[in-house]
Amino acid sequence: MENPYAIEMLNITKVFPGIVANDDITLQLKKGEIHALLGENGAGKSTLMSVLFGLYQPEKGVIKKDGKEVKVNNPNDANELGIGMVHQHFKLVECFSVLDNIILGVEPCKHGFLQKNAARKKVLELSEKYGLQVNPDAIIEDITVGMQQRTEILKMLYRDNEILIFDEPTAVLTPQEIEELMKIMKNLVAEGKSILFISHKLNEIMSVADRCTVLRKGKYVGTVEIKDTTKEELSRMMVGRDVDFVVQKEEKTPGEVIFDVENLSVGSKTSKKDAVKNVSFRVRAGEIVCIAGIDGNGQTELVYGLTGLEPVKSGKIALCGKDITKASIRKRNTSGMSHIPEDRHKHGLVLDYTLEDNIVLQRYFEPEFTGKTGFLKRGNIRAYAERLIEQYDVRSGQGPVTLARSMSGGNQQKAIIAREIDKDPQLLVAVQPTRGLDVGAIEYIHRQLVAQRDAGRGVLLVSLELEEVLSVPDRILVMYEGEIVGELDPKTTTAEELGLYMSGAKREEK
């Protein structure tokens, strides 16, 4: 009888300093199925896939392809075996074109000359066949994250990979792009490919996967058929307890205005038009205000202007009654503003610093952490970091001395949230705070945001997740093409109405 499995990973164990990332894990991928791999942040999912792709060598265990044992010493071996991977943080050369990135490493040559025309033809045929429309001549740094992801998928298809690994593919996509990706994955499986899909978004797994394997703290929990399970059952397997999917918060009457933005305009880097046009709003003490909208409608530039990452063209920003329009980033921080940034790698962390240095990054100059002679008080920094690591359940192999780069995305995010909330801010600007997090961590972060509001702070939440937009804030402001086009009450609005404002089909008269 023919072996039903395209890939088998049997009894895989992978150890890093201070942590067993994969502890005797077995995973079997059937031919022509979408197999989801589910687990909390730091459960060992990406590590297991990196073992399959040849980025890591396991201490124990074997990998079989079509029933035969194989050795995967590096990604080139994986490609030879028809295994391709779309990484959570894309592996693209920013200054190269889409086409150059796709053919990188397998460039078609004749008599020592690059044959780009044949490659372009193949790329265009593949993009047509799988509905992955891309411009092969566009430069990577100029295109959207969704387009970059399509480039990564085409890179796999160009190499004729038949086993495709998607590592957290939807963490950085808009709802529309996620829907597109789900269709693409189903088309690929219909063509005879087999897909391993890492995610902790339960709705996506329920809608697209055939089977699901769950990991918890590096150990195998079980494999279930999707048609025989529920979202609640999967979350229980993943977290080890029941998860509350509804955000619990009491009615509150907001206090005085903490944050006042008047007629703010911010320029655009990619066009001559302003990215933010004449925006005004207020955030009061004890309320969560959410800026909602489809990605690319000026939310990023608005946050950059508010937090000092970009200069504003015109308008006024006041925090607790003080004008901070032209204030430095540090001045804003010490005046009571905290910022959980959209891009945790670019603006949230210094990846090659330790966890303790990242945690104290905005406070190291305070007397608690720096002595009169100007030297850092290392003991105080270590103790402070240990307290936050424990309080916010930041999981890391070597505690405070772990390099930020080596931590899972979710734990990097928790470290940023710990640092920003512990500064005891008057205003917390939280941009996509739950991006790429599992249900347990999302539940925890939503509680933290509500706790800030209940303690009389102001919270400005910027989110692309519809569920989050409808369940967490007290007021919703919708942005479209750089303007605020509507203010909605989450208790009375619907996803459909919100969608109409977000797409520009509806706007409130000023």
C-alpha cells in the first residue's frame, strides 16, 4: 500500500541554551492536505518548521519524505526535496525587484549569462495560475506587506516545491488579504501540493485546515480532525485552560481630556498628497478610543506624527494640557506617553540587546538605574527586568540576559507591552498590540488595556482586527484616505456598517 504521508517528523527533539524547544514531537502531513500547527507563542512551532527546512539540526528524531528517511542539513537540501517555506518575517532583499528575489539562488543562466526573460515568463504564468498578481519589476521596499508575501509564495512555486510551509502567514495582513491567502492555499492543495500552516488564529484554522496538531510548551498535545472539533476545544488544548473570547469591561464615564489633537496634517513619503489630512480628535481619561481602517489609510503616519517618529506639517498635539507638537520622543515619553509600536523589530526593540537592556531602554537615565557617576546600576536593572518578566509572563531561554532576537515574536511583544505599561503613562498609544499573538496572550493584553482605562488612563488603540475594533474600545474613529470619516459606538454598530466606513462608501457629514 502506498504511504499516505508526504512528510513525517518522528520524535523530534531540539534544545537551545536553557530551553527544550521541541520535546519528542511527532507530526505527520498527509499528501494533499492543509495541516495546521497550533500553539502559544514560544510553544516551538517555528522551531519545528525550521528543523524541517534545514535551518536547525535536531538532537534526536528522523524526517521521512514519502516513507523514506531523508537528511535535511540546510535549506538547499529542503529545496531539493521539494520543501519550501514562507517565514513569519520575510526573507527578501529589500533593494531587489520582485523578480530578482524570486529567482535568487536558482538564476537561469546560458553560457554564463542571466536569462531573465524565461524567468519572467514563468513567474507571470505562475502568478496568473494561482491568482497571485504581482509586478515583477517592483522594488520590494516599495510594495505592501501583502505583495511581499505573494513574492515569498511565488519563490516557492518557482522552485516547484510540493510541500509548502506557511509560518504565521496572516500576522501582517489585512482582513481582505487574509481572505485572498486562504483561497490561494485551497487552490494550491487542489493542485496536489501539501501545506503545513502555522497559526494561532483559530477562525483561520477552522476555515482552511483539514487537520490540526497542537503543541504546548514544546510538547506534543494531540492531532485532531477539524470537522470534529470546535474553536473552544482547540484553545483549551493550546493554552491548557478555557479562554474567554469576550472582552470583559464595565461601563465607565470618561473624565477630563488627556490628549487633544487639532487639525493635524502629516506628509507622505510615497506621494505628494498628505498622508494625514486635517485630523482632530480627543481621548479622555478612562476611555479607550480606537482608530480603525483598512491598512494604508494614514494610520501609520498619524501614529508617527503623534509619537514624534515623523515631524507634522501642521496642527497641534496636547498631552495633559501641554503642547507637545514639536517635543522630542524622550520628552513625550517623560511627559506621560507610552507607545506600543506597529513594527516591533523596527521601532520596538534593539534585537541584539538583551531582554533586560530592552526593558530599561526608555528609563536607563533615571536615578534608579544610573548612578551619580553616570554608570548603570546593573543589579537594579536586572531586578527590575526579572520583576516584569515574571509579572507579564515573558518566556525566554535565559531570562533577562536572553538576546531579544532569539525570542518568539509573541514574547518580544509581551516584553514591549511590559516596558510601556510599567512606565505608568497618562496616555498609552497601542498600535496593533495583539498582532501575531495567540488567544491566551490576546486575552491577557486586552485585559491590560482595559485595566489602564479603569485606572483612569487614556488609551489610543490602532487596530486592523475587526473583532478587536468591535470588542475592546469605548469609541471607534474610522480613517479613510487620511481623514476621519466617522465616529461609531461599538455597542450599537455592526461589522457591516464599520466595513462601509472603512471602504469609504459611507462618511459622516461634518
